Amino acid sequence: MKSLPRLVLFTAFASVFCYLLWYRIAGPTDEAARAVRGNRAYVPPSDETLDHVMELLNAPGLRFAREPEADAYLAQRLRHYLKFGHYAELESIMGRIRREDLRLPNGSSLSGPFYSAVNSIQANGTAYLGYFQNWTNQYPESKTALIALANAHISHAWATRGSGWAASVDPPRWRLFKKRLNYGRSVLDLAEKLPGDDVQLPALRVNIAQADGAAAAEGMTALDEAARIDPHDMRAYAYMTTALLPRWGGQPGEWIEF
């Protein structure tokens, strides 16, 4: 019995060693998987990235099994583009999503997963937000870059607040939360002045309005705008459904009626 702990330790060590050996020799063959580990010079072709995402989404099988795989692949590629400054590829992918009206199997625009995927790079504050600021510095007239920057600040604001009830948030966090949300709102204002529509812009306004209560005029106006731009996209409706929960100022059962 005394040798049992040693046997367990040896088995665990051997398992880890074998996994690392497999990963090094026969692990992910996708070039972007290796690129994420530090190859700044490698630029995965944007069309190849999007083609593979659509193949995954449209492959036979259950949707709930396909979409996470597509999301993970897209996030892996977009994180690499953003981290190493390959902004032209990000612009190209979103341009094609808009031009070809690419969609998820449920009818929602692929633009939503795009912004979520690029936002998955979350690191700690300054580094995380700096990636998006660099993108907008390089492409100051890009609606995509500005929406991505706003999304990053809005996500950062909600992370600061947390998901608890209002009474659980102390005054310093409330102030920081509001400050970051307002910055995200100001970036959306800049994006709105640029030509072209993007349904994710009003969707993010609904997400901001959640902080002021479900009946906030900004949220309802933004929801109507999202429906005008793309009545099939579900993201703004999902944000509003959450905002209508009692936790965020809605009345009991209101979110069901919505």
C-alpha cells in the first residue's frame, strides 16, 4: 500500500509526458494552432479561415455539436490575427461576411460570432484593450474595428461589475462599470457615423441599456434598429431577454411575454 502514491504519481507523470510527446509530434496539424504559439510571421489566409468555418457549420450532424467546433476554430484564428496585428485579414473576413450575407444555421448573421471570437482574446486590462486600440489606430475609418473596440470595453465593464444583484456591487465598482460602459457607448457613437449597417452595433446598445433597466429608452430604440437592419439576427433579442429578467429591473414573467 505504501507504494500506491508513488505508482499514482508515476502514472500521472507518464500520462502527461506521453500527451506532450503526442502533441509535439502528431498534435494539431492546423497551421494556425501552431501559429498561436508564437509564430508572428504566419498569416492564415482569411478565405481559408472562413471557408472552413462554413464547412463546419454546414456539415452533417447535430447543430449543437457543430457550432462550438466552428466557434473554437474561428476564435483561434481571429485571436492570432488580432494579437499579431494582421488587421487586413480581420477586415477581409468581416467584409466577406457582409458581402455574402453569411449566416449560422439558425439564421443569425455570422457577424455576431465574429465579434465574440475576436473578443475571446481577453487578457488583463491594458493588454487586452490595447489590441483593439491598435486595430482602430491602423484602420480609423473601419466600422468593424470600432465595433470590436466598443465590444471589448463593454465586456470589460460587465466583467468589472460582475453578474450579481445590484446590492452586491460596491460604489467604486459601480463608478468604474459606468465609466467603461460610457466609453463603449462613445465608441459606438463614432462607429454609427460611418457608412453601412451592422446589426451588432444596436445589439451592443441593448446590452449597455441593460445597466439602466429593461425599459430604458436606449434599449428599446436600439432593439427596433436591430430589427430594421436584420430581423433574423437573434443577438439583440437575446440581450433584451436577459435585460427583462427581474435581476435587471424587469417584471416577473416579462421576459417570457417578450
